[in-house]
Amino acid sequence: MQSTSAAAPLPDPPDAILFDLDGTLADSMTVIAEALVDTLARFGHTTTVEGLMPHFGPRMQEVISAATGVDLDEADRIYADYLPRYYGEYMAQSRPLPGGDALLDALAPTAVPMGIVTSKIERGAHDLLAHLGWSAHFGVVVGRDTTPEMKPSPVPVRYALDTLDADPSRTVSVGDTEADMQAASAAGVAAIIGLTVIRTPEQMLAAGATHTCEDLDAVRALLLPVLKAQPA
């Protein structure tokens, strides 16, 4: 469990805490990659889970294009085949990342509102949260189809902040890709925690992170000191 800080301390207390979902709270990136490997094979493209991981972060059509070299029109066609396969056959294999339940259980008694800002479609995010038993934790769920733009645009982050009536200068955001860092930074979020699961600390800091953590236990240790005084 290790965390590093590049800049300012956390808001004490924060107005809100925003989380990415896949790869941040949910151990779903491998499941997503397995579903995509299966789908791509049906279109004649040989890929591996390990080979796909560095591409995740942008919208899935861009991931498909980067991994296979196809144009975005063909990527759209592949993506349309992937969606029902992922939600119908693969999503239920997702589990909380280590420390995920403990983190949310520790945050639940506080008065700090929480939200999800994800590149999943909103319905899919709600489905995954329900599967994991986490729906009640979050006051807003923003998917890529909730707003006109998706991460790394700040638009979905601003939507979540407006819904939670949170000041970005007193908000914490947690994510695992450059797109998460860039979106939060562009929205003016004060404290941006980058998980270093599929990215290095240097990559997260360069993309706008103010802190990095190697796992969710480190995130919990970082957050709890500024939350302990909050009313239940």
C-alpha cells in the first residue's frame, strides 16, 4: 500500500468524491478485455488481454481501432457486436477490486456525496453497480451517453459536480487512466488521485494527478483523515 503526492493537500473536508468505475472500483478490465478478444476473433483479429490493456482509456471504438488498425466505421461495427456479448455473457464475472468494498464501507457513514463518472453507457454502469451491490453509495452516475461529451472532456465531470452541488475546488476524483486525470483536471477538481494499476505514477502525474495510489487500500488511507470529522 503506497501513495505519493505531487501537489496540494486534499480538501478538508471534500464537497464530493467522484470515481471512475472499470479498473478503479470494479475488477472488470480483464473481463472487458476478454469479451473484446472474443469479439475481435469473430472479425478475424487476433489479440490478447495483455495486448489490449495499454489501449484502454478512450471510447471503445478508439480502443478497437488502435488495437487492430481498422477505421472507426469498422470499429463501430465491431463495437455493436461486442456490447450484447459483454453485457450478456461477461459482465457478471466482474468483482470488486481488492479494497473496494472496504473503501466504500468506510466512506458510507460520512456525509460526503459520491458519484460515478465512467466511459460505460449509463445503463451499463447502473447494471454493474447493482451487480456489485453498490448502487446506494452513489448520488449520480454519469455514463458516456449521459452528456454530449465523454472523458477526457470535463463535461461529464462538471455534470456530476452540478448534480451533487459540489465545488470542484473542494472535490476529490479517483481514476485509473489518463482520461480520468485529464477530465478532472480540466473541470478544476482540486485533488485527483491516479491509481497505478495499469499506468505508472509518472503517467498519472503527467496527465494531471495530484496524488497517486497503488491500490484502493492506499486511497482509503489517504481519504479517511479528511473524512473522520464528518457527521454520520
